[in-house]
Amino acid sequence: MTKPPVLEVTGLTKRFPGVIANQDVSLTVHEGEIVALLGENGAGKSTLVKMIYGLYRPDEGEIRIKGESVRLSGPREAIKRGVGMVHQHFQLVPVFTVAENIILGDEPRKLSIIEMRKAVKEVNELSQKYGLAVDAKALVQDLPVGAQQRVEILKALYRHADILIMDEPTAVLTPRETDELLQIMKGFAANGVAVIFITHKLREVLAIADKIEVLRGGKVVGTTTPQESDQAKLAQMMVGRSVLLSVDKTAADPKEKVLDLVGLFAKNDIGLPAVCGVDLTIRAGEIVGIAGVEGNGQRELVEALTGLRKSTATLMMINGHNAVGASPHKIHGFKVGHVPEDREKDGLVGPYSIADNMVLNRFDEPQFSKHGIRDMEAVNNQTTRLVAAFDVRTPSIKTSVESLSGGNKQKVVIARELSAEPKFLIASQPTRGVDVGSIEFIHSQIVAARDNGAGVLLVSAELDEILSLSDRIVVMYDGCFVAELDGENPDRVEIGRLMAGGNSSVSNHE
């Protein structure tokens, strides 16, 4: 016998100025069911769950929780009704302990005094029940990203959530942490918790979803199950056309060096060695991928090469220029493009318009400036052209970039960096949090840059991305390059072993 629905959404519509985010959306979720919301960036997934969580009020339609029609006044009321949400960007206080973060706003008290011992006990019990291993007394700022996410989930469960919404839960996790989280989500369902999760990753959907709801243009365009579908079918439902899931590229034709690096050392944010004397050569017309579990020095390597982090090197020549100790602006002047791993922090200025962000590091170039004064006509013309070429979904080029979906923000960064026609492109996590259609497009742009003569350094936590795009693959572990492999027929198992610290020797590629 089918369990009664714990959540019923009927005919939800939500409008914003210039856009209909959701139109006549209906959804049913049962106790212990895992429902995946799949769709392109801007398809309306986040708007839908924000209405269910009380962050937005629908303009039309009805939400029923456990059989009762509700008009949620805000998240507090949703939480009272058993709805919890784990946001893509964590809502944690770094200097608080795990237990302090979990109980914040709902503290166990006795005579107005917070009972921390009781809180720690309850957190430990929850942690054991759901297989979410965390140290209740640890400071959140000392935890890796995967553990911080477990804290976010425990926050919702502590408030007795039996409908759990997870927005892009694996976007910042390593492959191993992702697999662990998928198992944890199955455990939630086994304990009767209904899970709604948003993701762009088709493999995850097929691995754990009981039901898949596909949104496109703010509407539900299909409902299916993993048994009835595969990655190609899901991608076609999302985008409305067939999508090339593998990268179409010819063999590389390497030419002159764009990067000649010898003996690079850099430290992490707390002063410990992060990059330990690495050597690397990249040539025009090739893509060199760095494979490795996040946290093994990739971020510090990229920041050292772009001037964002202090470093030392025996030699760092970029396009024939000595880049040791150079500023980010000077390195950009060496014809270097940089797609940063954190677009919010290092790639964009949220309150600025799309037009302003499109020339963020080029505003002083003669193309966009006359006698020290910005040529707004030239900036607007450039932005209009790039928005069309890179399919940035926006009502206007004057729209603030912070109002865009994640994938459209990424397209703004990619468009800006590639439009400068760099000779050396550093692309760090170029498709993080991006839908399958946009991934296809971004991959094609990276390959096109290579074919137009750029040398590309690709850093990605997605091993599939490294394997499909790279002409050469360098494996990074604990701040060192431990192996170099040909990208034509890479051995996935061998690379995985090396990423986990297996021994090998680095081949020199000159």
C-alpha cells in the first residue's frame, strides 16, 4: 500500500519582474521517498523549494504539508511543520562549535541557562542514528567541507525535519564525500524522511532517486524514474534537445611554451606547505588537467600562478614574461585568462551589473576606455554580444550579476575571460554547479580556446571532466605532482589510486 503524501504542491506559480520563475508546477512527495529535481540553471528548481520552505510566497497555487493546506509566513513556520533545508551555501558560524551551530535558535534551556551537555548528547545521538559522523565539540572553521555539510544536515534533523530539502548537496564535495552523502540520503529514506534534492549530476540522480521531476523554463516537463531512464534521456528532457555527454575534440598540436615552471612553493591560509616544489610545462594548443582530491594544493597552485597568493619559484615564465612576484593585474596583462574556482568570491562583484562584470579586469584597456573615462557604449556593445554568444539568461545587461542563477554567473566569467583571447587559460572548477547543457557549452569553449592556440591548465574535482578534456594529466597529491599520464587513453583506476596517495613516478614532459 502506498504511503500517504507528506507534501503536495499544486499549480504553484511565482513571478519576478521580467520573468516567470515557476508556472503551474505540481509535485507530490511521499514518506521515505527521494525525489530529484533536475533542470538547467534558471529552470526554477531553487524558486520551487524556496516556496516550500517559506522563503518565497507563491503568487498562485497550493502547498499541502501532511494533508493540511498551508500559507507559510517564513522558514520558521516551515521548520515547525517538519520541513528542513540544507542550503548550497552553508549557513554556519565558523567560530562556534558543531553543537553550538546545530542548536542555534533552538537551544535546550533550564531556567534560561543553555544546557550544553544535553545539546552535545543530543547531537551525538542524532549523528549516530543517521550515520553523520561529526565531533560535536569541534569548531566548524576547523572542519573540511564534507563535515560542514553534515553539520548543516544535522541542524535540520535536530529540528525534527521529516521533509528534507537539499539544494546542490554535492556541489562542493569530493567524489568520496559525494558517495558517502548518497548513502546517508538512502539512510534518511529508510528512516522515513522524505528527501527533495536539487542536482545537476545525472549519475547521482540515477543512483539514488525514487522519482525524478524535470523542470525546464519554470515548468515541469516530465516525471520519470531511474528504471525508465538513462543519462542521455535525462539530459534531453532537461535541455529540450540531445546533448553530447562526451567531449568532441581532435588530437592536440602543442607548440611554444606558455608556462615554464620550476620549483614552485606556496603555503596555505594557515601557513603550512601546500605546493611543494612542483615543475610544470604547458604549451600552446594543449589542455593539461590536474587530477586530485580537493585540498591537495590545487587551489594554492592556481592562486600562485595568477598572483593571488605569495609564492617562490626558481622559474615562472608565462608567455615569455617573468611572473615571479607579479601582481594579478600584471599577470592578466601577460595574456592570461583565469576562471576561478569560487566565482562569487574571486570572479564577480555581485551588486555590479552584468556589463560591469564583463569588463571587470579590462576596464582600463583602450577598447573600453577613452582618456581614462569608461566608454559605456563600447562596454554595452561588448556585453550584448557576449550575452548572446554565451547564452547568458538575463532580462537585461544592466541586471545585477548576483540575481543570476549559478550557471549563468559562470557563463559571465567564462565569456569575459575567453573574449580577451588569452594565450594561457587557467580554468579552475569551470563547470562547478552548472547544468548538463551549460557543461557541454563550456567544454566546447575550452576546446575551442585550445584549438585557437591557447595553452590550458584545467583543475577540476570532477575526474570525468579531467579524463574527457585533458591532453595530458598530472596527478597532484599532498602538494606534489606524483604522476603524469597521457590523456588519450587514461586508466581511471590507476588515476584514482594515485589520487589517494599511491606511488608512481612523474614523467618529465618538455
